[in-house]
Amino acid sequence: MAIDWRAFCDIVDQHERFVLTSHVRPDADAIGSEVGLAELLESQGKTVRIVNPSPITDALLFLDPDGRVEAIGEDVEVASACDTDVHVVLDTSAWVQVQGVGEVLRTTKALKVVIDHHQSSDDLGAVEFKDTSAEATGRLIVDLAESAGWKISPVAANALFCAIATDTGWFRFSSTNGGTLKAVGRLIDLGAQPHLLYPQLYERCSQARVRLNGRLLERMELACDGRLAWLTARSEDFACTGAVPADTEDVVNGCFRIVGVECAFIAHEQRDGRVKVSFRSRGDVDVAAVAEQFDGGGHRQASGAVLDGPFEQGLSQLIDALTDALQSPTRN
């Protein structure tokens, strides 16, 4: 459903200071949407800060050429983050995803706004601008700019292109449609440079990351007659390869290189003993519904959750849940 952006434009007209935030371990859609919106708001004469639950990764620093993205507790304290007129939460509307910024959102007296495209959500006490049919939050920011008549700068164009490109798997996921390609075509006309952005996103892996990915894929396991595949990332995998947790991003998609795999997940052992899981689906199974069984959420074909440990128990629960989903007559 298309969003009527007039109410958001009214908010912008009536306020001067904005703090933008997104989810923990922000991906390219989160960072790209924040940088894109920051550029748009600043073009309207507004004061903007970006304060996230966790720092931007080295791999995405190119999206933030001015170094505007800050982390709560490291660069910004809660009291300082509360000192604003409007908080805008992008690419999530779940309390568990905002972590340290949650204290800001619970205590602030400022107006709260959500711009998001995920199915799963909590009540953040915010004015919501949501479209769960949108392929990326970055697409919503493009639509906002066009609706409001705001000019998209080259910096914003690059950031928003990456937001849309990554959340659509470089335009190969089923969420990609004619409107997607028209939107990114406009971004290219406004300064986005795909030939430079692709290598920044996908061709800058460290040796440690490549070794970790190879180690995890070598241990891939299958069930449900080859329709379910999963990877496990244990503490010793990082110690042996020198990789970091962010190096597991997207490796789960490698499971779909196996003929017949419909669902996949990666279970990542956390330092506190919990199990972080990323679900993927290329069939009829709604993995957002599976994730919600574990107080997680996301999209129908890509979602996540965090389970209590121990690891083997959590892994067993995940296998059982996805096996049930694959065997369900309704297939969610």
C-alpha cells in the first residue's frame, strides 16, 4: 500500500531537530536509508543526527562519507540523544532491534516516527509510515522525496541505491518489480554509480571472511529431503579464522546453491550463550512467521531472531520449527 507522505511533510515543517536511528548491526538498507533521509532533511534546513544501537561496520563506511553515523553509549549518551524534536526509527519497529536506543525512545519527550517495510512490529508509541509490500526502506525514502518534491543529492542517491540493491539481492529477489527498477534508474540519473557500488558491497572481503565462509559452508547440513539447509557459526570458528561476527553476513544465501533447498538458516553462537539466527526462504514458507515463534520477525523470505542457549538446544528448536513449516499443508 502506497504511503501518503503529507503527514510526514507536516512533521518536517513543524520541527527543526531530528535524530535518526535504526536496528542493531545496521545493514546497507538501514544505513542507506538513514543517510538518504538525513540528506533530504538537511536540504530542508533541518538539523539531523544519526544515532544507532551499534557502530557502522567497516564494510559500510563508504555509505557514510561524512562520518555522521554515531553509536549510543560510544559516541552519544542517552541524555544527548533525547535532546531533539523528533526521533525517526528506520527499517525496524521492534523493541528488541533497537537495544540501547530503546532507552532513548522510552524516555524521550520528543515525537517518535517509524518508517519501515517489515511485517513484524511492536508498538513504539510512534507515528507510523509503513508499507510491508515495499522491497526496502530505502525505496520508501525515494518515494518520500518524490512525493515531497525534495531533491536527492548524489550522496543520497548512492546511499539509497545501495539500500534497495542489497535488500533485493541486487534485484534478483521476488520483491523486485518494475517500480524498483524505475526508482533505481532515477537514482542513477541523480548520481548513483552502480559500477563503483557493487565492488564496495561485494568485492572487498577480508581473507578471514572468505576462510570463515568456506568453513561454514563445508559444514552445511540438510534435512527434509534436502529442502532445509543450515549453517552453524561457533565461537571457535572465529578464533580459528580471525573473522568477526559481521563476516557471516549473507553466507546463509550460499545454501541455495544446492538444488532443492527451499529454506535455510544460520545459527550464530553469541558470547553470552544465546543463539542469533537468520532465516531465508526461496519457496512458500513464511520465515517471518517462524521467527515470530522465537520473538523475532522480519520479512516473509528473510527474517531473524535470538534464542536462549544452550546452543545445541536452540539449534534443535530451529530445525523442528522449520521442519514443521515445510511439512505444513498450508505452508504458512
